[in-house]
Amino acid sequence: MPSLRAFECLLAAADLGSVTSAARHLHLSQPAISHQLAALEREAGTALLTRDRRGVRLTAAGRAALPEARRAVAAAGEAIRLARAVGQGVGGVVRVVCAQSLTVALLAPVLARWNLDRPDVVISLRESTDPETAFAMLESGETDLLLFPELGDARFESATVAEEEIVVALPALHPLASRHTIRTRDLREEPFVHFTPENRLGAWIERHLDDVDLRGPVVVRTAVTTHAPQLAAAGLGVTVVPVSAITAGFSGAVRPFEPRRRRRLVATTTTSRDPLVTQLVGDLRSSGLRVPADIARQLAPAEEPTAERDPEL
């Protein structure tokens, strides 16, 4: 197999018209250039250049080989450029599998900034409600980064990037909406918007609401995390979701639990993290989870009533 250096020598000799000029251009000795050209001609089994007093000229075989030789050298240069860009964190592709509800609240603000600051970086995004499949993709090398609630899988390297609250979403005029906080026992016998089996959030809810029997009151199931609060707001019942599943302008009510429930969000990678992934994880941690202002106000602790001052004191 001919070397790229041999192709470079052929291009330089053809473009400059002499071996001497090619040697000067490539900072090689003339014998070194001649050696590379001879090796290339042996590989081709025919002469690629003819030499005379005026310099060198391409033979018919040389003219046929020249365009592909030029493309090969250019491709090699492009390969190095792309690798260097990835190493410097300014180019390449990062493959991300993200929990469905985290795309907008956690990932989107960082992607918008990267689109401006790193236009040559492509984020290949896949949304998922199945962490087990996502971990299998990471293990097989099909993805570079997972963004999910903490699952405690010690096989991979994880970094906490944010924390999110688990909340109750319900119709705006529901009796429970008059309360500042909701206890799990308050949800007993309430019509419930739940999740289909492929959305593992449903299993998480059942584990953490173990004092609420959800077999009877379930009125509808959805596979899409962000649909559950919308279905609840439409009057179908109540639901339990991460706050990231609720968008700005939500027409229903959002209430925290008492005591409040939170979970950590982690970025999970293989141990051989590349510069682009490292930078993305750092930016996710710096950005944090974005909760819409109108939702944050509903979750703010109730203000204590101000005590009236006794005028005689």
C-alpha cells in the first residue's frame, strides 16, 4: 500500500514540474523524493512521471492517478483536522440519550448556547423513557452520554448535574389545589393519570407512593412523561411527575409534597470521557435545571403570616 508521503511527492512533482522543487517544497532531500516516487511506480507497475532536461511530466498513468492521489491527501488532512477539532472541543458529534422530560428543562439551554459557540459540533439526541435500554447503548458504544435520574449503576462514571423536585399536577379547580403542600395519603382514591409499562417513571412512582393503591383509581395511562400533567389539567385526575415534565403556562395546578421529594439528575458516561463530553457535562452542571417562573411560584414555600405589632409595645 503506497504511503501518503509518496502521494504528496507525486503531487508536488506534478504541480511544480521538477523533483528539485518538490524536494524544496516538502523539506526533503532530492534522493528521498526520488525514493518515494520510485516506490509508488513499483506499486503501480508502471511509470507515472517522465524526466527530461526541463523537469518532470506526468505519463498517462500519472494523469489517471493524480486526481485520486489529490483526494487521498486531502482526505488525510481532513481526518487530522476533524480529530484535532474534537480534541479541542470545537468540532465533532456527541451522542446523547436523555430522559424524555429532561430535554427542554435541562438540555435545551445548553444546546442553544453550543449552537452559537460551537457551530461545528453536532449533538445527536435520542429521548428515552427506558434507562435499562439506555445503559445497554452506553455499554455497547452506541452513545456517549446518558442524562437520567440517578440509578446507582456503578459500572459507569456519573456526575450529578442538577436536582429536581417530584410534584403533584392536578386540575386548577381540584380541591387539593387549595393546599400549599400535598401528602401522599391525600392521593388515596383520587383518579390517577399513570404511565404505560414502557415508561419506567410509572414503576418509580409505585415504589415511592407505596401507601397509595394505584390499581383502582387509574383512569388513563400515557407513555409520554410530559403528557401526564396535561391530561391531569384537562380534568382526568391527578398525577405525579418530575417538575421538568411541566412547561410554562401550565393550565393546571402544581403542588409540592410534604415532605418535599427530590431526586438527583446525573450525566453518565464511560470512564474514557472525551473532551467534548467533558465540556458538555460541565456546562450542564453550570446551567442546571430550568423551572418556568410560573411553576416555581406555585412550588415556593407558603409565606408565614406577618404578626401584628402591639401598639403598646
